[in-house]
Amino acid sequence: MRIAFRADASVQIGTGHVMRCLTLADALRAQGHECLFICRDHPGNLSEVIALRGFELHLLSQETEALRSTGSKDAATPEHAQWLGVPWQQDAEETLNALNGEKTDWLVVDHYSLDARWERRVAAQVNNIMVIDDLADRPHECQLLLDQNLGREAQDYDGLIPEACTRLIGPHYALLRPEFAELREASLERRKTPKLERILITLGGVDQNNVTGQVLDALAQSSLPPETELDIVMGASAPALETVRQQSEALPFRSSVSVNVSDMAERMYMADLCIGAAGSTSWERCCLGLPSIMVVLAENQREIGHALELSGAAYLLDKEELPGRLGPLLDRLRMSSSSMVELSGRANAICDGGGSTRLVKELSRNEMR
């Protein structure tokens, strides 16, 4: 099969959409399928990451002020329409140009700015469309829809997608790289005797508002022992990267700042606790049973965060709560191994890491219909 992906990364959007599409593309390529990416040249895009992974990339031109101001806005316009950077009609035409009339078995669309209007415009040039969504807030014209979020119900998409569309709902289908499933058993075993010595801090590939720095400020004021290790992970496009590096050097703990890591599964396995964003990396932490304190970085993460907190799989904080709540919460976890064990158990029951394999099978099955 030939599969095209339409997804963007930027300082505003973050990196999660492209990263989960890369995970799916890796799984498809491992089965002998051809994959290509169509992305817009936003500031903070991941074109180098895509190229390093060996995928064909078509980079659409960056938006301009003139383009950003064109196009009508009405009740049908998606809430995140401005993230696209150009009118949806233009984006559809440029996407079709990138496909160049070649036979495309699947077009995978992972973009909050796009809806059924865009999908209908490009449908004539592709055999099937798959949508990856988290919001259930706009109509889609597709044959397959994935929403990997905990608490989502299939009926949330009633009236938004065709009745014949296959719905893959929940973390059972979460798109994780294979190394997470490979480390799952060993990770769960080591959490049977919990400790709190090594903390992984990962707050998105961009962290536009430098929540990482706010977390480090709160940790500096906490009663964590000086032998605590902090493993701080950031993206190369994070605006506050250098500031965080300087801040890390002044902390009373052993700490390191790593950029664009390729060994996140290993780092999660080694960590005793993660302070992380309430986004798609939540499923990676769940797979490895990693106890977590989640921070809401954007409103579209809140639903995931609440669902995980209600399930007992993680604690949830707003970034405004970090100064007052993070230190006491860490003290409670340090003093209560049973709390750590319970967090790990509730988390690992949510996701087993096999979602990418299941999705590849669904794509092949649906393509043959």
C-alpha cells in the first residue's frame, strides 16, 4: 500500500500529531508499505526528524500575513482553523499537488484544522481516508477514524462521521513505538518495589510557555533529597531551551537536559516518576506503568488528564498549581510506596502498547473491502 500523511508540527501546534503519525508510518513500513508525509513549513516543524526517519516529505509553503487573513470564517469553521495557516481550500489543492496524481491507498489526516469539507475535496484522488482525532468537535468524511483517548465513547462521533465508518476508540489503539511494548514486562516488574530517586520531566516537544522552567522552580523549593536525579527532555524548537539548561545547572539535584531524544522508552523505564504533559505521551507512560504527575499545557489536553486522574492512573495539575502543590505531592509519594504501586497498576491496565500493530491490520483489512 501507499499511505500519505497530512499532519503539521509547529511552535503553536506542538509536535504530537506528527510524532504519532511517524509511529504509524514506521509500523507500516516494517510491513513493506510505502509512506510519505505532507506538512506545512511552519516555524517549529519537524521536517528534519521526518527526513532522518527516511520518509519522503513534501513541505508546503509557509503561511504569510496575506494568507492568514484570507478565507471566510463561519459556524462550520473548526475551532483550530487558524493553525492551518492558509484557507482550507488552498491546503487541499496543495495536498493534491503533492500527491501528484499517483495512486494513494490511504490518506491519514491528523490535524485539528481540517474537517469533512477538506476531506471531500481530496477524496477523489485517494482510495480511502483515515482521520486521527482527539476532539470529536467537527464532521469528517472518512472510512476509518481513530480516537485513542481514555474516556472517549464511539457514540461521541454520532452524526459527525458516515455510518459505515469504522471507529477505533480508546488507548487499546494508542500509537506507540514497538520499544514500549518490548520494555513493558521489565518495567512493570521493577515497579513492584517502588522508590522515588529518578524523575523524568517531559513537557512536550515545544513547551511554548516554558512550563518546564516552572516545574524546575517548584522542585528547587521542594524537600526532595539532593541525590534525586532529574532527566529533563525537550525539543530542539523549544523557545526556552537555553534558559532551562542554565536553570538546570543551578539546581540542588543531579540533572541533565536532553534534546530530541530517540530513547524515550528507555528513559521512561529508568524513571521512578514522570512529570509530563497530559497529551499523547500519556499512553507511553501507561504502557510502562510509570507513575505520573500530569500538567495541562493546553485546554485540548484537559479531557485526557481528567480521565486519567479519575481512573487513578495519574495526578493532574494545572500549571498555576505547580508552586503550591507539586512539592507536597512529591513528599506524599516519597513516603507512601503503596501510592506508587497503585498509580503504576492503574496506569498499566489502560494501555498495553499494541495499538500500532492493531491499526496496521485495520488499514489492510479496510483497504481490501
